[in-house]
Amino acid sequence: MTDVDNARRMFGDYQLKPNSGVNPPYSPAYPVEWGCTLRTVEIMTRVDPAKLRTLLSDTPFELVNDRVAFRFMTSPGHSLAVHSGEMFDLMVSVAVRYQDLFTETHIFMYCSDPMGICAGREVFGYTKKDANYTFEERADGSIAGSVTRRKIPLAEFSFAPDPAAPTVRIVDGDQLPAGEIHVRRLPHPERLETAYADVAYRRTPLKYSVPKPGRASMTLHPSIYDPIAELQPEILGAHFMVSDVYGGGFEVEDRRLLARLIP
């Protein structure tokens, strides 16, 4: 196998940038640029706001409402996961405000690819954990899938298109939150505490199709390590969306370090 073929197998047609490739002078090493398409089943739910405020209590973010989006997302052709053909994420997200931003944060998040976990969690502070998944699209437009983590079941869902079903978004009105915001933390090497923390924001290019409404069911399994079932969400609606534009990197997205929190 030639060097070119080796690189293409790992990153597709994307090239490594200076200081982002093999053994850079910081940790972790990750590719800066990536791209793919995106196929998303979004199940919109209502959750007790007290539970959400508890999850956000160590952030400076203001919770907008009681809605939580469960987004089961496949990324065919993801250039960080060329070897497997696609990447999968489960984002469990809420709308928040911080400074002049109307955006979202992911209170739980699971990803199928190690490089996707690294690039999201360590660089932007995402709550990403490793997971396995199924995502089966059928000829009639219905979709069924599941998420497990280290052979422990976390979630199953099913979606069936229904034009008569309501389309419920994460907020009411025409203005939807844009981008993603998180507190990024570096653990102390000697003690169980945070050595460094800041607030990171990013907004990737994304052009979703008009949501296709439907009916959904979702089962969340109790786990002390992944307590998503403790949210006890009430399903308000569900829809399916596709974006042919999705990617990351300095040339295509808005990436900002907003505030330093610790020390």
C-alpha cells in the first residue's frame, strides 16, 4: 500500500494540516478538516426542567425551555471514518443562551468513531462517549435503530413517516438555535478536580431538508454510567431530515474560544 493510499484510507481526500497530523507538539492529534452528508431522526421530548438545570449547574449557560432533542445521526462518507463508511452520533441536546449566542449544548452524546470522539470531546468539550449502533432505513421511509455502549443497551428507537404528525422543533418560532456550545475541561493529573476550563463554541455548515414528520417510539435503558433514562422524556414529536452539507475545519466553520473559567 502506498503512502497516498494509506492517507486516503484514513482521511479520505482530506489533507493533514501543520500541527494536526502525526505526533504534533500537543495532545491529542486529530485532523482539522472533515466532511460528509448527514441523515437524522430527531425525536423531540419534554423533560422536567429541574433535571436539566442540574445537568447544567456547572456551566454558565441559561436554559431556554423544557425541550430535549434526541438526535440519532448517521454520517455516510464521513472523512474521519472512511474505513467504516460512516459515523454515528446520538446527540441529546437542549437550547441555551450565553452572552449574545442562542445555541445548543449536548447534555449527553455518543459516537461510534474514536477520532470523532477525540475531535469533539477534547477540542470542543463535547460530552462524547464511545458507542455502537444500528440505523436501518427501510423502503417505506421507516427507520429503526439502537445504541449500545460496551455491550450495555442504552436506547432503541423507531420512526414511521406520517404527514399528519406534528413537527415540533427544539424551540417555537422561526428562529432556531445555531451552533453548539460547551464547557471544555482538563482534569487535574493529581486530584479529582478540574485543572483548566473554558467555554468553546462552534457552528458547522449544515443545510437540512424540510423535516419529514412522523411517529416515533423510544426506549431508554437505565445505566448508572449513562443515566439518560433518568431524564424520563415525554415524546412530543419526531421527524427525519437530511443534509448534503456537513463538515468541519477552519475554512468552513465558526470556531470560537469565548471565555476562560478556570483558573
